[in-house]
Amino acid sequence: MQEIKQKDPYEALRIREFRVFLLMRFALVFAWSMQFIVIEWQVYKLTKDPLSLGIIGLMELIPAFSMALYAGHYVDQKEKRNLLLKCVAAFSIISLGLFFLSWPELTENYATKTILYGIYFLVFLGGFVRAFIGPSIFSLLALIVPKKAYSNAATWSSSVWQMAAVLGPALAGFSISWIGVHWSMCLIFLFTIIALISLSRISKKPILNPKIGEDVLTSLKEGVKFVFRTKEILGAISLDMFAVLFGGAVALLPIFATDILHVGPQGFGVLRAMPAIGSLVTILASAYFPLNKNAGWKLLLAIFFFGVSIIVFGLSTWFYLSMLALFFSGMTDGVSVVIRQTILQLKTPDNMRGRVSSVNNMFVGSSNELGAFESGLTAKLMGTVNAVVFGGCMTIVTVVGTGLAIPSLRKLDLRVEEEA
């Protein structure tokens, strides 16, 4: 087979609307990731209960998972830019609500349970919004860049996502210490406004679905059948789902920072940022050294060592070793992110991007919240350290099982897909 020439690593960045898209995505992910960290800290401060951290994830999971398939159908039927504008506006309103809910005078005058239930309710509403944001962003990206730049665009988009996921938690940890939870929520709201302004600079896009008005049930069946018929997509998202589900140690970081490593909110912010820093390093490197060759084996090995790093983190009582383990977990997860996003972009038809993205969100996106709940529950039942080690072991078992069950995933080479 003739080797493909080395591509321009900045190919997608030369498109103006893609650069605006990246700014919007950075601001949105920054706000979302910072908000989750601030909420985690506030809830654990109020309750001192690991299960309450898991409930945060569950409150977002229930609406996000239940609405995912319908959201995919809806996105495929609508104009993507305007739909995403409405979603980001809704998220900004939720952030504003959390800002008012964290007002010091309010927390002093109302019972802890009242504040806690208010937080859970707003997180629950955020789950509905997230169900539509994921497929809207995925579909809009494909309308901004040409197909030949999909792989490069996916790499830069994932890089920006990870950069925001690095800086959001890091700033959250420091801002909690410097200005408190309340004004940290104000910063989050400001970043949602930046996302709104950036998105407004992107033009409306055509609707490429030829089946406008198709009934919901038929549309959903078509999307689900496509995913299950395409084994490479099914294998990649299933593998990532179980890795995130069982390897969700980050949900327990407030406990590690407070009770095991004794590093306070600053250390908590650093620990929370380390996986994203590691992932960002990998993703940026992949723009210059593509992962498309033997992508299947690279994906399996990356998730295997992700499980190993989670086990090391769970057993560590030394802050710097914990940082290193989380950094390595992020590096291996970065490989998974790039390969999975490239598979989805290359193998999904334009008229089904919303539905396929929604199925991906059900598998992968929702597993973050379900993994948070699983971690909180197992920590409650077997202890924090045992829960994390158990999750890492289950991740390794999942990798071995997936590799044996789906031979086509082991043989996957994305260079062939790009040529096609």
C-alpha cells in the first residue's frame, strides 16, 4: 500500500470559522469543567459524604442519557448553529442560577439540604442541555471544515477541549481558595457569555438530512442500527465507555485531596488538572505524529495502560506520585480521544451525525457521570482506595475482552479510511 504524504498539521486552523469554533469550544468546556469542580468541592464541603459526589454525576446522567437519542434526531433535523446558540444560552442561565445559589448570605440562612437539593436540581437541568450540546458541536464541526481535514480538525478540537479541561479545574482550585465558591461561579458565567459571542460569529449552515420530517422512532432506529452495524465505531465507543465507567477515579479526588494526600483546594485543583494536561500533551503531539497507523492496537494498549495508571493512583499516598499517575492516565486517554473522534468523523455520514454523536454520548459521555456514581457507591461500600483499584482492574479486564471480541478493531488502520 502506498504511504500517504505527511499532511499539513495546521490545515484546519487555516479556516477562519474553525478558529472561531475553537474559541467557542474552549470557553464552553472551560466553564463546564470549572463549574463541575466548584460544585464537587461545595457539595463535599456541605456533606462530607463520598456518595453525595456520586449523586452529582447521577443527576446529570439521568436527563443526558434519557434524552440522548431524541437529541440526536432533533439535531439532524435542525440548523446546527442556531440550535447550539440556544443550548449555550440555557447553560449560561444555569450557571447564573448556581451563582445566586452559592451566595454566602443564602447558604447561611437556609438549611444544608435546601442548598444541596438546589444544586442537584440545576445539575439535573444541565443534563438536558448537555444532551443537545454534544451532537450539535459534532455536527457543526463537519459543516465548517472539508472532509479531507476531518482528522486534523478532530485533533485540534480535542486539543482545545483538553486545554480547557486543564485550565478549568486548575483555576477552579485556586479560585475557590482566593475568591470563594460564589465568585468562582461568577467567572464561570462570564465564560459562557464568551462562548455565546464567539458562536454568533459563525454563519448558519445548511441542513444536509434528506429526510426532514421523518418520524422520531424510524429515525432513532436508523441511527442505532448504523452504530451497531459499524463494528469499529461500536468497539471504540464501548471500550471507552467501560474504561471511563470503571476508571472514574477523578470523581473521588476531593476525598484524596482532603483526607488521604492532605493538599487542600490548591492541590485538588492540580490533581484534577493532571489528567487533562497529560491528554493535551498527547493530542498536540498527534497533530505532528498522527495515530492513524495501526490505530486499533494503539487504542487497546492506551486503555490498558490507563487502567494501570488508575491502580497506581489508588495505591499512592505520595502527592507527586499521584500527580504522575493521573498525568499518565491523561496521556493514554488522549490516544483514545483522538482515535475515537477520527473514527466517528470518517465513518459517519453527514445526515446521521447528530444521531451517531448522541449514541456516542450515551456510551461515553454519560459514562463520566455513571462512573462518578459508581465510584461514589463503591467507595461507600468498600472504601475509597479499594474502589479506585477495583476500577483500574476492571478497565484492564474490559480491554482484554474487547480486543478478543472484536478482531476488526485490532486490525483497524485509519490511513485506509482517509484515502477513501
